Amino acid sequence: MKHQMPDLEVSTKVAVRLSGTGGQGLLLAGRILAEAAGIYDGLNVVQTNSYGPEARGGASRSEVVMSKGEVDDLQCRTFDILIALSQKACDAYYGALVDHGALIVDSTNVGVVPTSRAIEIPMTKMAVEECGNKMVTNIIALGALCGFTNLVTLKSLESALKTTVKKDFIELNLKALHLGHDAARDIVKNLPERKRAQVRDYGLIWQQKAHKKSQKNVRKSTANRQAVYA
């Protein structure tokens, strides 16, 4: 049974699970995403990591929860967005994705997807053929996340990447980031209008929440002034 997606008019918390196998750089990707959201986009963020007993080849995942308000649940049981870089991860974690949540998979390694709504991008293939290094697959995944959901801005990811990745590899990783972002944007553009309308733009949601908070603060300030002069 799928879990119902929370109404973001009520809940501003968004939970992301980046999953795959050890050696795919999921922990680094989670750190970059958390820093992009928390330091550069001004959201409240909690990041947790989990990996199997093997350094490489074992199960690995990184989870990032972000919100305009307080993050009071450090261990989420359900997720709004799932990135799966391996078939095993897709099979294991899809059940925790909320109903109508976003599933983004590396179609190089995930041949069987559980829903027709999945966004399939050959991330590992792109990393090898266009960047010459499959180790940037995780960064392509972050770009795809940004391009498909607008959860964080591309600029914030670029900034977080530059402070996290070794200097010699910054340009390569920036190229990978943009490859993933552009691939996801192209997919969104080519979706039928009905399906495109169903894609949740978190960037707009964050803006709406900030506007409502600003209006609330204005009303509160006005009420306080009225109370003083009453």
C-alpha cells in the first residue's frame, strides 16, 4: 500500500532518500544536498546516512529532510522523493515513497521500475560517456533532482559542490551537475501536458510558504502596534 502524500499547504517538510550501493557516492551527494538546502537556500535541514557492512557493493543510502519550519522527526518512515541508482535500492525502498512521490532512477542500472511515473535517466552511462568517469554519477543524480523538482536551486548546489569537492575535480563535477539538470528539464518539457501539470515544483512551494510567513509577520506586527496605541 502506498502512503498518502502530505498536503504541503499544511506540511512544509520534504524528505529525500538517495539510495544505491556502497561506492556510488551517496553520502557525499547527501552532504552536498543538505548544504545546498541549509546553507545557501536557507532551509532547516537534517541529514542521516546508512550503509551496509561492505565498503563497496553493500547497501548505501543518505536521507535529507528539509523544511521552512522546524524538522522534528529525525527518522522518516516515508519519503517524498526517492533517487535509486541500483535495482536493489529501487526494489527495497520504493514502498516507502509516498503516493505520487517522485521516483528518479539511473536507468543504466535499474531495468525494472515499479511505476510508469518514474523519471528514468541513464546516469552511469552519461557519467562514463560524457564525463569520462562513472564516479560522478551521484552528481548527475543531484542535477536531475534539481531539474525535476526544483527542491533546491541549481546555484545552491553549485556553491555547495565547490566547497565540498576537491579543487581538481570541481569542473568535472559541475559538468556532471548540469548534465543531470538539463536531462531532467528536457524530460519535463516533453511530458504530456496532463503529466507535466502533476510534477510538483517545490521551488514555488517554498516561495509561497515564505510569502505566507511574511504576511503573517506583517499582520502580527500590525496587531502589536494597534495594541500599543489602543
